[in-house]
Amino acid sequence: MNTKDLVDKIGLKPLSNYETREINGVFVSDMISDVMTGAKSGNLWLTIQTHKSIVPTANLADMSAIIITNNKKVPDETVELASKYKIALLSANMSTYELAIKLHEIGLK
């Protein structure tokens, strides 16, 4: 599955301009250091963090997308930075827990 398929399948809201990428798993954390040490290339990153530091972290970890849960408002500077680096910054109107269950149900782990 790729990021565009995922957006269409579960109704995520794209916030940034991005390049479609293949997804190979899911990583859930709100700590930058966890992502830098534990995420794998191609993972989706589920978080409630919205500050612009999430973008270079996702880029460094080679994430497929960042999904902001709980329908949180994302600052314009974060969206602009994600668009600049073509990183998928997506918004979900469900909790991290609910989204993790939904992703598991469609085969992402």
C-alpha cells in the first residue's frame, strides 16, 4: 500500500504537498528521540506532535508519512516545511489508538 491509497482508504486529510511513497509499517510515538532510534524507513509515524521539528525527524528517519491524530491544528510553518521536502503530512480526526486499530485492520503493522 502507498500513501495515496491510504489517504483514500481511511479518509485522511492531506495537509502538505507530497510524493506518494510505499508504506512498510507503522511507528507510534510522540518522542522525537524514539523516532530517530526506532522507526524504520518507509514507516508511517502516528503522533500528536505538530511542531516543525517533526518534519526533519521524519526526513532523517525516511518515513513514508506523518499522521497527526486527534484532529489537532497543525501550524502553517510545519505544513510549509513538509511541502518543501515533499513529506506527506496527514491529519486524522480519530485518536492515535483508534487509528492504530484501523491501520492494523487493513493489514499495516
